[in-house]
Amino acid sequence: MSKLSQILFGSSQYDATQLQIDDPFVQRPESTPGVLLRIRPFKENQGVVDGAGLLQSVHDVTTNFRGKNTSDHHSFEVWFDEGKIKFYMHAATEAAADKFRRRVGNNYANSEVFPVEDGHAFPRIAPDEYVAGAWLKMEKIPYYPIRHYNSQEFEADPYGEITSEMLSLDDSKVVTQVVFRPAKQSWTSGDRFKHNSVDDLAHALRQGTSVGWLNPRTRPASQKDKQAAKTIEQQRGQQAFHVNIRILAVSPDKEEAEARAHGVAGMFRNYYNGITEQGLDDTPVWHRTENKRAQKLHDHITRMADRDWIDRRMIMTVDELAGVAHIPNDDIETPNIDWRHTQRGDRIPADAGHYDRPTDDGPSTDYNPEDRGNNGV
């Protein structure tokens, strides 16, 4: 059906479109479900490792009397807005927000965490601005893990390239949003009668692959198949989360919005795992007619602003999710990141900014889009 749709209507593409609205799209903190937290990280932290520790500490699964997962969903977000890269977490409840504040403080020492009570809970979008967006999906079933720091370790934090690709004109906005919801411990068990557990998959890989149609035969398992089977087996018993990943780019310049949405989505391909051949693939928010494309993009934005959950059948272990949802450290050299420059209780150094909490009228930059990516990462 997907290929037939492409033949009839064309392939999805990054085609930035104005929303066809009369007034700006604005999301206020008081109208946002849950609590939005702003994070100003201290540069000296362990990045992905600390991210894994944070996720483990908030893996709280709740179920009803039938055993159905009723856990709340939360989000981790990176914004390029007002010329800066900023970090946010959205908690579904006040209790979860209080827990996040304490856990972020424990895992990312000297970072500042505070609720967003004034201003906007999502970047403002004007009627004359162009919007492009996408959502990500796994290329294979979730038993095949993507690349993470405990498997095929990264040469450099992938957030270096993602945040560099987010940099844009000062009047543009880019958002990456990772919505996560704790998965039950039985996520690797499969369906009761279908023999599709993680152990069944690993066993099948070791048995070889059936090839040929007219003259079918079994190709013996390769060394790579055996490595993949071992990697997949290691998923059993791991804490995991159901995941949504969304991307949005907004700009007065149509081509800039398209380039930023496409470019940021492309950077998530760095999570490709060569052993399991698992990766993240992007699907642009698109329709062949402009009116329906504008409506689909408006729905995409509304879901992001409301932090909605959609089941994409995407599950990641703590280690995998930490790679796509963590606070980076000074290993990345992206400019214009909203760092906290002082340790708690320390005197403010002479070269630091004279503020503890950011303001809405922070310094602008003279960023040139042609310089994007030249950050040495």
C-alpha cells in the first residue's frame, strides 16, 4: 500500500508551507498540560552516561488491574530559538516535574532546572512563516537495537552534529522532541502464541536464512548473523521506553525551513547500528496539495506543543534512548548553547555572563548559515 500510494500521489518530501492562520500560533505555559522545565546545563558532565542514569531513575511503570500499561509520557526537547540552543523536559504531572528537577540535579551536577512560568511553552509561529516537519521511525522491529554508547561506541557525541544542524537564522526556530513512556519489563516476550520473542528471533538468526523462491534453500548463519543474535539477546531484561521522535523547523525563508528539517532528520542516521542493521528513518509531514499539507503540519505542531503521545511501535532501551535524549557536555563545540557557566556556590568568573536565569531578550548572534557544521565534530 505504501508503494502504491507513492506511485499515485508521489513520495513524501520536505516542502515547507505556511499554516494558513490569521493569528500567530502561541502556546502558553498555563494552557500546556503538565509542567515544562527549562534546563541550563553545566558544561562539565558525562553527557550520555548521565542521561542513562537520569532515565533509569524515572522508569516508573504503572499498570491497571488487567496489566495494561497506564504510565504517563514525558518529553525531552532541544530548541533553537532566539538565536540559542536550549534544553527542556516536559513532565506529565507536578509530581513528575518535582522528581525530574531532583534527578537532573543529581545526575547533572551544577545544572539549573526551573519551571517555565512566563512567556511561551513552545516557539511562537507567525502566519507568514514557513513550517516543515518530520517524525522518525525504526527501520526494523525494536528488538534490533540502534547504535548506543554501550554498543559500537560513538567516536563523538552525535548531538554535536544534530545541534550544529539546528543552528539557523536568528529569526528561525528548530525543535527536536523525544516523547518517552516506560515500557513493561515483558516488552521482549512477544505475543503469547506467535513465537516472536527476542529469544525466538535470536534463535532464528542462528539457524540461517531461507533464500530462493523456485529452489528454496537455507543459507548458513554468517558471523554477522551470530553477532546480531547475541546483541538482540542482550535486550532481554533491559529497562525500555516507548518512544516518539518529532522534528520541526520554522523560518521566514521557505528554503531554510526545508533545509533545517531535512538536515536535522538526516543527522539521526548516525545512530545506525552496523551489526543489527537497525537505524532511524525520517518521514516528512507532507501532502501533495498545499491546503492539506498545511493542515497536516498544523496537526503536527499541535501534537508537539501539547506533548501528545502516538504509538509508533518504537521501543528503546535506556542506553538507546539516552543517545537520542540527553544533555550534552563540552565535548560538542556547537556555538550558542545556553550553558550555565558557574558552579553552585562559586563566585561568578570574570568571563561569564551576568545572569543566573536566561531572559527572553538574550543576546542575538550574527550567525551565517553557510558556516553551519564547521564545528570540528
